[in-house]
Amino acid sequence: MNGQERHLYKVISRLEKNNISFSIGGSGLLYFLGLQDDVGDWDLLTDASLDAVRKAILGLEFQVLGPKAPFNSSYLIQIALSGFKVEIIGGFAIEKDGERYEIPSKAHLYRDGLPLSKVEYWVKAYQLLGKTDKAGALKKWLDNNLGKF
């Protein structure tokens, strides 16, 4: 386990101990699918209440931020761990051209025992965010793995 993963597991273990369901999205999804070698920050999606998540991560250095366009999530918590950032996003959503696109937090795939967000949702999210390289990598992964999971 590398340093990036060690910090991720520190947060995940707290969520699991508090029965908070989540899935890994963003660059963490790309990482666990083998589509990129490193992660800028870990994105954990959940539908748990802000209070429940705060209780679970009590003792860690974190801050709660409000939504910043184009994101329209319920909340964003940034946790700083030795130079690595883990973000817990409640009710993850992107707003573009007056439309709100929600990404459910339910896991659809597991890698190394970790719950990953649905790949199709992230293809759309990255398209909306103008990150066509990441959207393309995920789309290609889907095309190559359709029916295997």
C-alpha cells in the first residue's frame, strides 16, 4: 500500500466503523481501474448527513466547504492528511446550463475490496466538466469491459 492509499484507508475505516456507505469516484476511480498512476485527491461520495460524517471523522483535520460552481452538492468536506487530500462529497451533483446532474453514491463495482462509483456516471460527469481525456479513458474502459462485471 502506497502513501496515497494509506491516507485513503484511514478515512475509509472511520466511515465504515460508523456505518456510512460511500463510493470512490473521480481520479480515485481512474486509479483503481488502472487508468492513471496517481491521485490528486480522493473523492468519496456519500448520501450520509453532514452531521454523521463529521462525527465519523472527528479528530482529523478537516473543513466543510459550500458548493462552488459548477458543483451543486449538499456539502464538501476536505480532509488534509500529510499533504494528501481526501474529499467527502455529500449528494454529489454538477449543474450545467441550468440542468442538475446527480451522481448517486451507491457502489457498482469493487476493486481491492473498495466500493467504486458507477463508471457511466463519471463518463458523463467528466464530459460536463470538460475533462474529455478522463471521460474518454473511462468510456474506453467501459467498452473493453462490458459484460465482465
